[in-house]
Amino acid sequence: MASRSLLCLYAFVLFSLATADFSAALSPYFYNKVCPKALPTIKRVVEAAVQKEKRMGASLLRLHFHDCFVNGCDASILLDATSTIDSEKNAGANANSARGFNVVDDIKSQVDKVCGRPVVSCADILAVAARDSVVALGGPSWTVQLGRRDSTTASRTDANNNIPSPFMDLPALITRFSNQGLDTKDLVALSGGHVIGFAQCNFFKNRIYNESNIDPAFARARQSTCPPNGGDTKLAPLDPTAARFDTGYFTNLVKRRGLLHSDQALFNGGSTDTLVKTYSTNFGAFSADFAKSMVKMGNIKPLTGKKGQIRVNCRKVN
Ligand code: HEM
Ligand SMILES: *[C@@H]1O[C@H](CO)[C@@H](O)[C@H](O)[C@H]1NC(C)=O
């Protein structure tokens, strides 16, 4: 009897050891021993890129978002198309829009050089570059969790089905975020990513010519560089100060000067109005919530332990 329960205990311990994944949790210290120069190197390359072109900070932040919303933060967005990879770069939200891939390549080669071998994942590079970009443009900092590994697959279909569209109303936006384990507060805080960067005319054309919840003077101003026919790639800032991480995006929303339909949806008489108003006058509250939600977004379904791989070239599977 005693020996039987001992056997049971033994079997249980063996089973637990076999199934526990001790390396599953991300940690800020992941590269401290294996390559202490990794993070300072990423920061240096990001700062140089943003110095050269302010918009690059916005583009790098967006890459991390578009990575995480498609089967987790696994650098799937960076894979180029091959006979077996249906590249996410060709998804609606990314085609002729996502940018910054050359900077990511540059970061990767410099990091691998200082580390002496490829130990830093492309997924972690995107997460750190997003943080360093925000800081470079005057935004808050946060501790980036590390240890994500890179996918060996990509899915254009999943990108199309998961990344929110600029033509969505509030309920659809809430659903896309909740599908990722992100709540309505995360939606509003993270949409604050639009305090920096630009959008192309085709994404806001219908809004500035056809919608009524828009400041007429703002609509006219945008119409002057975004014609009703053609000019689809002409840029307009998502925020009046597109190179500064401030509260301009939210103050604009309160004035019905949101550029995208999905931006104004956050302040259109619905449940998120109050939070938009709070952020519009409280940079501290926005910054703190943005940082918190960025960490939460960065934790979406990472590949850890023996899953995935550390890519040598972020654009292709090893
Ligand atoms: C809430 C749903 C969202 C929608 C519908 C949306 C949509 C868009 C669209 C259409 C653009 C313009 C792209 C172009 O014209 O090529 C854009 C740009 C941008 N988005 Fe979002 N976005 C959303 C959320 C986010 C989030 C959560 C972040 C980051 C935390 C973010 C960061 C950015 C940045 C920084 C840019 C400017 C990129 C650049 O200038 O290169 N967006 N977004
Ligand atoms: C405005 O709406 C009409 C009717 O839906 C549409 O045909 C037209 O293309 C829209 N205009 C713009 C500039 O998007």
C-alpha cells in the first residue's frame, strides 16, 4: 500500500518535470549574461535611425504592434515571401504601408556582431526598438520583457483577420483587441501610438470627404493635400506634432479632428469618450497606461523555450 502511493508520487513528479516549461516566462534580464551589449546596441541603432528620419520611430513602433497581433510577438511580420511563406508584408494592413524593415536588418546585424553570434531574436528586437523609438520621440520608457523566439511561419490570412482596419467602428475595434487579450483601456491607450507618425490619403479619404463627425476646418485642411480621386499615397500626420510623443492625438479627437475613422470612433459618444478626454489633458496618465499596455501587448503568445528559433536573418527562416 505504502509502496503503491510512493510509486504514484514518483510518477506524478516525473510527469510534472516532463511537462513544466521552466523557460516559458519572459524576463527583462534574458540577455544580461549571454550578451550584455545587446540592448545598448539596439538603442544606438534606433536613435541613429530616428535622428536621420523622425518618422522611423513611428514605423518601428507600428511593426511591433502588427507583429504581436498575428499569432503573437514572434517576428512573423518580418518574413519575406517564399514558396512556403505567405508573407504578412502582403496583408492589407502592411502592403505599401509597413516600413522600417531595413532598420530592423541593420539592428540585427549590429547586435549579432557585438554578441559574437545570433542570440537575440528578431521578435525581441522589435519589442525593444518600439520602446526605444517612443523614448527617442519624447515618450515614456518601460522595462521590456525578453526571451521571445522567432516563428518559422507567417500568415497573411491571420494578419488580414486580426490587425484592425482604419474603417472600423468602436465595437469592431474592441473585438479585435479582446481577441488578443487586450481590453478597452488597452485599445484607447495603445491607439495613442497615433501621437506619432503618418497615414496615407487612401486610409482617410472617405472620412474627410464624407463623414459628419469631423471639424469642417480640419476636413478642409486635409482635403488640400488629399484629393477625392488619386493621390492615394499622399501623407498626413496622425497628430499635429507627428514627431513628438505627446497628447496631441487625444486633444485632436476631442475636437473631432481624428484623421482615421477608427481614431474618431474612440471619441464619438461611446464608452471610451471619458478615457480619451482624460488622456487629452493628462500626459502622465496616458504615458503610464501606454507603457503598461505596451508590456501587455508584448506578452501576447511569445514562443519560448525550445519553440521557434533565433533567426540569423530576420527576413527568412534558418
Ligand atoms: C486601434 C486600431 C488601429 C488602427 C485601425 C490603425 C491603423 C493605422 C493606419 C491605417 C495607419 C496608416 C498607415 C499608412 O498610411 O500607411 C497607421 C499608422 C500608424 N499606427 Fe496604427 N492603427 C491602430 C492601432 C495602432 C497601435 C495599437 C499602434 C501602436 C501602439 C499604432 C501605431 C501606429 C503608428 C506609429 C503609425 C504611423 C506609422 C508611420 O508613420 O510609419 N497603431 N495605423
Ligand atoms: C463618398 O461616398 C460615396 C458614396 O458612398 C462614395 O462613392 C465616394 O467614393 C466617397 N468619396 C470618397 C472621397 O471617398
